[in-house]
Amino acid sequence: MGAEFSRLALGLAARPLPVLGALVAVQWLALLAFALTVRHNGLVFYQGGDQINYSTNAWLLGNAQLPPAILGYGWAVLLLPFGWLAESDYVSYLPWTIGLNVLVLGPVALACVYALAARLGGRLLGLWAGALWVAAPYVAIPLFRADYHERYVEQFLPQALGLTALADYPSMVCLLVAAWLLVRALDAGDWSNAALAGLGAGFAIAIKPANVLFLAGPALLLLLARRLPLALPYGAGLLPPVLLLLLWKVRGLGDLPVFAFEQTRLAAGATLGATVGASVDVGRYVDLDWANFRSNMADLREFFWSVRLLQWAPLAGVLAVSRRSLPVAGCLAGWFAAFLVVKGTPAQSTVESGSFFRLLMPAYPAYFLLAVSLPLLVPGLAGRIPARLLPARPARISRRVLAAAGVVFVILPLLAIAVARPLSRERPDAITIGPILTPVDASIDVGVRAAGASRTLTWVHRDFGATEVFYRVFRTSAGGADFDCLAEGSPDCRLEMLPLGTTREATFTDGSPPPGALYRIGVATNWQNDAEGGDVIALSPPVAATP
């Protein structure tokens, strides 16, 4: 029996592509089963982040308009072509974003996990890693306490599996690709893989600037491998997306948020006082709260089956990987540790709320690869891997591939950002409601009917398919404006209207509006179809209270 199993395993390892194809099919089927069983509202699963901001940014860029550059540009640029097929709201983007995540990025991530694990322990370890990559999110479900089910299954897993419009999943996959390319550069010793690895890391930073923490891993790899000359092409690939991110921030915000300028804004006129000084605002991005980190570890002990397993797996994994490649071990350790320290310690990162896992998502592949390499600790195994089971020496990347990558990830984003014009201060096509940049949707047609002092509003809008929506009614106060534009760069126009109420019917009666009042209707939704929560996904143009 053991001999037959060994022959079967070696046979699968000799032809890994059919196995990987089967794993992709299993990945899709498992995700389909999960999506059908977890709570959702149409294609709206739990999001809990900047999903509306990202789709609005993409829609504005697709219409040659520059949004306030609060977020990175990378995900918006990738979503930009879908803006020509979708409407302005993020619900209409969901079929495209979920399709991109599941059908394209999911298999890419699986292939990179296989390739990295195969580099460390041969094709058998690669296939083992690929199978675990597909199964691990679901296998972990019963390992959490029952009362943590909603936070892990309903709130975290949709993001970790790509069922949202957030940038966490694509940025994680981008970092995984960048790590694979860097290990290829280490093995091939050529500049082309290193340059493309740098470009991948740079674009991941463009998607989410916090991904700059990933660079701790490549730095350790190059130092431990004593391949510092590879840092030059790596840096050459890294630099263009980072410089483009700076351009995006300067054009969209008027300055770089990493620099804090002491200034005073005076009331509604936004008159600026004298600039007293400038300093690098490190505390805005790095807030190490070790008491909160200890609390997170205690909560893991409370909610998970074995906190020791979670804590010791990456440490033992570093030893296991180092038996095959000390530089790769350093890369994975630096990658994971940087995110764990910077993203796992702040007060807003808590296991109890579930935010701890989402904030560490970009480092999940590093943790996974360390944990899955534990079989290499078996005495003698690391040195007895047959050469026929090891991947071939990687080839150089052709200049055509490098040129194509440069066009897609540098030239086209540069053109999109360069030609985009700032939002109008008089009639902006997107208005910020709370922290959310919301598109103004002219297809929401609002009518007003007078009945004495009262006004009855009715409205129609396009069909949102299987997604149930509800409505927020806004009105200006006496003599007030409906929005106020702040900041330099592309204006951040914030809604200044009073929320009158929430309704599921496309009608609302306001008893006594002040003279000259304006109304707007916000179409809102959430994953639970709960009118007590949710965010506005599209805002109507203003309509006067006087019909």
C-alpha cells in the first residue's frame, strides 16, 4: 500500500499541470458552495472597508476625472475598463471585480504558491501546498469557537476569498507574484526577473501603500543571498509605480500625506493660516501598541483551537525553509514579521472585531508558506529531494514581456492619471458622505409634489438585480448648501445635508421644508439588507423643494 501511494505521488509530481488544473476546479467549486451558503444580498457580501471608494475612483478615472487621492491608484486602474461596462455604483462593479478575483487572480495565487513551495521542497511539496491553499480557509472554520463564526466565516472569508470589491485580495496576490518573481531572480541570477519582481512590488504598493512593509522581505533575501547587484534592477522596477503613486497623491490631494504641515483652517471659507512648519507624520502610519498585541494573542487563545499552533508554525517554518534556502526563509520571515508588528499592534487591529485578520491579509502567503514547509524539518528529508522533482532553473524574462508589463502597469496608469481633470467644485460627479466617496447618479430621477406646506418625494432608478436596496433621504437646512468642497488638489466635496430618514419605499413626505430647500436621495444597501446599517452607493442630483 505504501509503495503504491509513493508511486502515485511521484506520478502526480511528474505531471503537475493536470493536478493544478484539478485544484483550480476544486477552488472554484468550493468557493461557489461557500458563496451560496454564506449570508449575502445579491452579490453583496460583507465588505467592511473602502469598496465604494475604490469603485467610485475607477468610475471617475474612466470618465477622465481625478478623485481625491485618499487611497492608492492601483486597484482603481485595474477596475477602470469595467467602468465602461458598469454603472457608477459599486454594486454594478461586483460581477466584474468578483470575476477578476475568482477567475483570474485566484488561479494566479494558487500557481505562485505551488511554484514557491516546489522551489523549496520539490513538486510534491508544491502540490501539497496548493491543496492546502485551497482547503485551509474552510478547514479552519471548525477550529474557531462557535460564537466567532460570524466574524470569521461571514466577515473575513468573503474578503480573503475575493468576494468583495476591496483591494485586500488583489494586493495580496500581487505581493505573492512579486515574491515568486524575486525567488526566480535569485535562482536565475539575472536582472529581468528582478526588475519584474520590483515592478510587481511597486504596483502592490500602488494598490495599497501599506504594502511597502513587504519590502522588508526582499531586503533580507538580497542581503542573505549576497546578491546586492540584483537590488539595482529590483529598484528600477519598483520606482516607477511608487513615483506614480506620489504623482497621484500630489494631484489628488495637493500634497503628500506622509508630510504633516501645521496649518489652520478658518471655518467655512477654509482660509489657510501661515504654515508654521513641516514634519514627517510617522505616527499617522506606525502606532505600535504592544498591550493591544498581547490582548490579540489572548483573544486568539480564547477563540481559536490552539494559539500555540498559530504562534509556533511560522517560527518552525523559518527553520524548515532555511534548511533549503536561508535567503528565502529571510524573505518570508521579514515579509510576515513586518506586517505582524506594524499591522497587528495598533488599537484598531483586534481579533475580537476580526480586523486583525483583514489587516494581516497581505502577509498571509508568507505565513502559509512557512507553515506548509514544516515537513522539511523531518531529518534528512531536505537533503534527499530527488533532482527530477525540483523545478527547472528559471529562464530569463523576454524584453517583450517586460515591455508589456511596463505598458500595463506604468504607462497606461500614467496616462489615466495625467489626463484626468479635478472634480468640479460647482457640480461634482462624486460627493463624500461620511468617509465614503459616493457617485452622483443622474439616472436617479426624483420628483417633488406639493401638498400645502408638505412635500412628497417620489423617485425611480435603474434595477439593481438580486441586490435589495433601501433609501436615505437628505435635505438642506434653511439657507444651507448641499455640499462643501474642501482641500487642495481634486476637491473633496462633502455632503452638508440633514438626513431626514430611511425608507424602503420609493416615496417620502417631508412635513415642512424650509424655503429654498434642496433634496437628494441616496440609494443604500448592505450584505444583510438591514436598513439600520449600510452605506449609500449612489446619490441623486439635487432637486428643489419648490416643484
